Amino acid sequence: MNSSVIITGETSRSTPGSVTQATKVLSGTSAEQITATQTHFQRITFFGYKSFSSGTPTDNTGTVNIGIGSTYLPWELTAGAELNITAPVGQKLDLSTFYLKGSSGDGVHYVIL
């Protein structure tokens, strides 16, 4: 199942960056920050993968929830699914404000455009 979210309202602004991709694996069952480093983006795609082997993804065993901040994580990413989040036109979102929650060992692979 593919999902798209378009954020509206005021967000961080910055200059465009390069394409980035990485995998974040959960170390426990509490909400975890994806990265502590400010990473501004216009669009991000999350995949329900916990790892890659020879370039082939390994699906999560369960659902991972994603949210801005650690209190509310409304977006569900099922195993192997894709979620696209786009900032308002002319604005950027910051990946360091995004959190994940799910089973230990599951995670997300993300591509920032």
C-alpha cells in the first residue's frame, strides 16, 4: 500500500540539498528520533524495510508508526509499504523532528529528495 501526505502550514525553510538515503532501525519499542542532525527536505519517501541484503530489501515484521515529534505518530507504515511526505511549496521540513515507533529490529529506509 502506498500513501502520500502533504503537510500544510508553516515549517522550516532552507536551501535545497542533495539526495540522501539511509536506514533507521529501532533499538527498542519506545519512540525514537530518526536522526539528531538537522536535515531539511522538500520530499521524503519512507519504506517499511529494516535492512538490505545485496541490494534487496528485507521487510519489517510489523507496522512502524511515524510522526513529527514523539507524542503523536499518526502515519502507519506496514511491512514493505511506502509513505511519501511533501512539505508545502517553497518550504522545507526537518527530519530531526520525525520519530518512529514499532518493534525492536524493525525500521524504515528513507530517500530524501
